Amino acid sequence: MKEMRKSPSPLSRRRFLGTASAAAAAISVVPGHILGLNGATPPSGKLNIVGIGAGGRARGDLDEVAGENIIALCDVDWRQAAGAFRNWPQAKKYKDFRVMLDEVKDIDGVIVATPDHMHAPASMRALKMGKAVYCEKPLTHSVYEARQVALTARDAKVATQMGNQGQASRDTRRLSEIVQAGAIGKVREAHIWTDRPSRGLFEVYWPQGIDRPTDTPPVPDQLDWDLWLGPAPERPYNPAYLPFKWRGWWDFGTGALGDIGCHAFDPVFRALKLGHPLTIEAASSRVNEETYPSASMVTYHFPTRGDLPECKLTWYDGGLRPPRPVDLPDGDMMGDNGRLLVGDEGYILGTTIYPEKRRKEVGEIPKSIPDSPGHHQEWLNAIKGRGPEPGSNFPNWAGQLAEVVLLGNVALRVHLRELLTRRKLRWDPQTLRFSNFSEADEYLHTKYREGWTL
């Protein structure tokens, strides 16, 4: 059934969008205490952290906060979580995050690092309890969930951070410094590409463009399959879905765009001060109701922003990439993953200005944006009230970024594929609807199994 939580009022949406657009202009430097992020640090000086997800990517997040108190860990697959359980033997072990959050006292922060379809239910429960939340990218499984999580985080006034670690990097800051110094003039076009889900002709990160398996092997002893499914429609267990390949399935993951988009879009959105798009359109290889296409192109058109011109951003995955710039020197590789910003007076590949003549004219561009103490450290500092708002906080950055990324997946739906070859989706962020194609609105939501809710 569809998630039944009422949509926020138009006023709430306008307030959300206005603040988010303002935040897009720069990397945040708002002190945490101004935002109400005044969580009292325990006498030991360490925070009490719990993990929803303990294997895979979750293990990396836990390692980043290992200096704090890891007091409880939850994972539906205790075989995958075994390494984390060994590392933190004092932590209480759970399979159901709802039980953990109800039972464990004195929680300061919650890390959510599960398959994508569980991000919103887990994050929302923690936020409603007033807990600081770190959630892996993409923030949610659907556009609607992203809006709800961001609004709830704003009301909760707690420290939040999405797991797009590159936002804290020098590379991200350097791109903004170059663009905002006017190095290539006004930027009207951007391209971002990845090799995911494929890696060459004979190797894949995870499969897409395939149908559901028909065999029904037994569920492994240490896995709670029903809890792993969570709000997703019921289906038999199969190793085709986990521990890693869930990324390519509509019911569980967000495909190549959702997996990489929040990483790759972030520096471009900061540099160009992008917000919500006017339109979205897509083209892809064959797609079905089970998995994302093996390759796709998604094009977003953004409006003017102050004195910045309209901008077209195109995403490519499955090994597709934009045409090679005509004056790119031989031997300068675009690579399997990259970004290209095209301006009136040159272009930027990665963080290198082209053509060489323009690079020499511009000269050395000074560093102007302060470095981050580290992506996870931003979150920890904000919980303790010792630093600015995290750079990928939910209300003012990550919520909107996730919405835009996930809008591309709506345009890739098999039911819309043929219709969308003849039109663009016109996006209205105020009403959370497509103004010219209401048939697409249902894909902004996630359908939850009975018993699951935001």
C-alpha cells in the first residue's frame, strides 16, 4: 500500500525550498549551536552511537566514528555483521532496528547504512525520537521520502549528514573556487558520467537490465529475510539480491544514478549553485519492472539563478559518456568516471581548465573555501555543538540533492519510457508533482508493505 503519511502543507514546502535554495549557494558555515544542535556530550567526552547496518558500507562508517562509544549494532544478516560484532563486542546486538531504538537508552547518534529501501523508515524513526542521524547516500529510495526526511530533520533540529563523503573533500572545494572565480566564464552545460553498473564488457559492479530469478533456495540461517525486505513487496529469498547486488533492483536500490549521483552531482551543484530543475528527460537501453536499465542518459534543465544562466546537466551511466571536447589534447583521458563543465570561455575536465591557453590566462586561482575536518567529523562536531552545520545536512542540502537525483529514476521507469521519448517531465517542486504528466506522479512515492510506515 502507499505510504499514508499526509503531505506537508504548501507553506512548509515553500519554507523548505527557500532555505534549501539559499543553502545551495555555498558550503555551510552556520554554527551548530545556532541550529539547536546542542546535544550534551557524555562525561567521558564520547558520544553514544548505534548502527543500523553493521556489514558492508556500514562497517566503514563505524570505523570512521570508532573513537566514540559504539553501544549497539543492528543488522538483519549476522553473518555479514560478524566483523563489526567482533570489533565492538560490548555493543548490544539486534536484528530489528525498531526494537533497538526502543530499548537502547542514551543514544546520541544513529548511523543508517542499509540497502536504499530502508533508509527513510530507519532515519525517520530516529529523527522523530530526536536523535542525530548519519544516513548513507542516496538519502532515500524515493523523491517523496527525501522531502519528508528533510522536513522532519528540520523540525527535529538535530545534526544530520548524508554519506556522500566527497562533499568534504578539497576537490569539491576546488571546483567551486575555479568556477566562481570566473575561470571559464558563465557555465551553461555540465556532463557527469560513470561506468556503473558495468566495468567493461565482461565485468559488472552489479547487474541491471535482468529479470527476477525463478529459483527459490533456502534462506541462510543467520539472515532474517522478512526484516531484510522491510517495506518492500514480499518475494522469495535469492542471493541475486544481497549482500551487494540489491542496488540494481527497483524495489531495493536506486540503480547507477542513485548509487553515484549524490557523490558526483554534489560538487557541480555547489559550484553552479543549482537547485531544482525545470525539466527532466531520459533515454536508456531496455528496462523492465524488476531492474534498472544497463545504460542510461538523463538530462536536467535548470533555470537562471541570480546572474547565472540556464544550465543543462546530462548524466550518463553504463559506460556512456559525452562527446570528447574538440580541443582536448591527445592523451588527456576522460576516463570511465568524470565530469565536464562547459563555459563561454573554456571548460573544466575534473578540476583542470581547458584549453591550455585559457588556463595560462587565468593563472593561479587562490584557495578561498576552508577545508573540512572530515565528513564524519563534521557530523560528530555538530552533535557536540563544536562546529558548523554539516555540509550535507538533510534540511538544507542532502534532501534537495537526493530529490533531484531520484527524479532521474522516475524518468527511467519502464511504464513511461516510450511516452517520455516524446516529452520532458516538467517539475513543480512546490507541489511535489509533474505539472504536465500526472501519470508519472505515482513514481515519486514508495509503496510500503503493510506494517511499515514513515
